[in-house]
Amino acid sequence: MLGPDVVLRSALAEVGDVEGGAAVRDLLSARGPRAVHREPVVDPERGAVAVLWTADDGATGIEFLVVRDDRVVEVRSYPANRPFHY
């Protein structure tokens, strides 16, 4: 669940920082569906989650989420155009 004051910090210069729950939801929805790779990495002590994803168009990326009081308060987004190799 996104907090109302969530901030998305994107590594893409054309996106930059996006603030507010509705704006972040709109941006994530506009990106289209994502498939999550393996299991998200969760660190409950630090309130952190890391997720690897691939989009339908072949784009990939990593999202780091910061969670406080059961709400996502920050997303750091690192999209790329390379497939994951395991």
C-alpha cells in the first residue's frame, strides 16, 4: 500500500522524482504490467524490500521500497533494457 506522501525516485532523467500516492500510482500504471523475478528480498528490520521485474516490452529493472507503518514511503526505481541472466 502506498503512503499518501510516497516519493518515487527514478534513475531515468526524464522521470526524475514523482511525489504523492496518486502520482506514483499513475506512473506505475502507465508503465504496464510487470513480471516479478524470483522472490522479493524483504528486510523487515530495516523496512526495505527489493524486487526484480521484467515488462512485456522486455524492459527490466530493480525497485527498492522503503516501508514505514505498513505503507510504502519511498520507491527507488532503476529501470534497464537488459535481460536478467542467472
